[in-house]
Amino acid sequence: MPRQESDDRDVKRMADLLRQGSTMTDLACPGCASPVFRLKDGTLWCAKCQKRIITSREGEDETRIMGSLTMQNLETTIITKIQDLQERMQRETNPEEIQKLGATLTGLLENLDRIRKMKKT
């Protein structure tokens, strides 16, 4: 993709974020140096990289920050798998396969619940 098209696409994403109620911060993305936006839910986001930005305060424990990010990614993965299973269950007609999918779904839901409880502490 030519550079101008890429730049135009990035500016459009930034404008869309502002229209959706995000605010531009005084931070720069460590990967591309573009402005970082704070989404309505408080998440810091780089429109150019299309990635979440994690910041730390001086002296803050990096292990805790990385653990929190890992838990967030795991939660997202489990939700995606739950959605995939739900779609497979809708199409499935074999009762034995439905039972297997249901057991897997139960396990995923239990893990999702555990992750959410851990994030609160």
C-alpha cells in the first residue's frame, strides 16, 4: 500500500476514534510515535498500530502489569472460543457431539468466571 494511502487510513481511524468519544492524550505510541487515544472505557489505544497501549509508573511492578495484560488476552481468547462453540452447537445435530461441545463450553465458562474473579482482586 502506498505511503499516502496508509497515512490517510491512519488519520481516518484517528478521526473515527474522536467521533466515537475517545480523547487524544499527550502520550506517543512506543512503537510508531503516533498519538495515543483514551477510549471511553479508559483503554489506551494506538490508532496506527491498532493495539492497546500499556503504561507503567516509575517503580511499578512490570510483572504485575504483564500478568494483567496476559489475563486480559486470555479472557478475550476464551470469549472467542465460546462464540465459536456456540456457532458449532447451532449447526450440530449429533447428540453425542452436542454433549461434547456442551462439556467444553462449560469448562470455558468456568475458566472465564475464574479469570474475571482474579482480575477483580
